[in-house]
Amino acid sequence: MSNLLGKIDKENLPRHLAIIMDGNGRWAMLKGLIRTVGHENGSKAVRIAVETCAKLGIENLTLYAFSTENWNRPKSEVELLMKLLISSLKSELKSLVDNDIRLITIGNIEKLPKTAKKQLLDVIEMTKNNQRMTLTIALSYGSREEIVNAVKAISDEVKNNVISVESIDESTINQHLYTHNLPDVDLLIRTSGEHRISNFLLWQIAYAELYFTPVLWPDFKEDDLYSAIISYQKRERRFGKTSEQIK
């Protein structure tokens, strides 16, 4: 057992952990390999993260797998990523079922190739009653697009007299986001040393603790996740209050 695991307070886990899985391409380049090999190894890190979170007792894990901007990558790389998505969903289904993990997705999945979309929806259906943890995969996801869509939906409801302008509050926004069934993010991890959010869950991370690590995603192991959670647990989360009020 890892020495770090023993330092984690199981009573103070993030209820919702989100990860920007960055660095697959750089990992491959540093090893003199093509970028696609990095993505293949990155999928192994996904399994480690999912199983570790489930073992710890984290209720919600959201992974940033493919952004709206990623469609602009070379066609060959996008096609490989879609094939990896299909193969990963097939190979990980048993693990999701065995570990009682429910899979859901956020993003515009209508843009996905038909085969990838069907495989995704099949796994979502087959895991819908699982309760140990909710694994959310952000696919063809962009937070600005999500917020724009929410504004449009709310505007339609105002126009059709379903709600009034005066009744709009934060909960109204929350109800119209892709993540309406999830709590706000408590801890956001980004790998590869980059220090930016990259259009990911902009509304939902308003009070999240941010953790940046230089570790490239394919090298992200259990101890790296434990280190992030230990860092989170050392922080004082005030939500706008003073330290005295929290105590």
C-alpha cells in the first residue's frame, strides 16, 4: 500500500473531482514516438484514475477527454482518438460494471461519428443503475458553448412565459447546464505543467481548488492522485468567508 494513501482523510474527500488530462502528445514526443502512442498510453492512465477514485470513495469524477476545439486537430489524430474511444468503452465496460460505476457524458455528442456515439450510448445504458461512483466523460465539450446553450434555453422559457426574468438566479443557470445532476467541482487537477483551464467547466469550478502538476498524463499514477488530494485537504475552503467564520 502507498505511504501517501495512509495520509488521506477519508472524511474530507472532494465530492466532485475533475481532471484535465493533458500531455499525451508531449509524452510521446519526448520518447521519440508518434502522438497516437501517447493517446494510447493515456487511456491506461484513465483506468488507474477511475479505479483509484472508486476505491477511495469519491462520488463524482469528470474527465476532459475531447474539447470542441480538438475537432481542429489533424484529421488522422481525431480519427485515432475516436477509435480509441470506441475500443476503450468496449474494454472498460466490464470494469465499470464490476466496480458499480455509472457512466454519463457531457458535451455535444451529436458531432461524434455514428459508431462512437452508439458505443457510448450503449455503455451509458448498461451502467445507468450503478451507484458507487458517477464517471462523467466530457466529449466534444466546451464550457462557453454550454453556457451559451443554457442562456438560449432560459431565454426561450422567458419568451414563452415559463419563467420570469425576475426569477432567474444561480440555480436557474445550474439547471440548464450539462452538469445539472452533478455537484459543483471541489478539486480540479491539470497535468503536464500547463496553468490554464482551457474552457472546461468554467461555471462549475467557481470555488474549486486548483491543482497543477508537471506530470504528463500517461505517467499520472495512483500516488500522483493521492498527492493532489492531500494538497486539497490541507487547504482552507472559505467560500468568501473569513477563517474565523469557518472555524
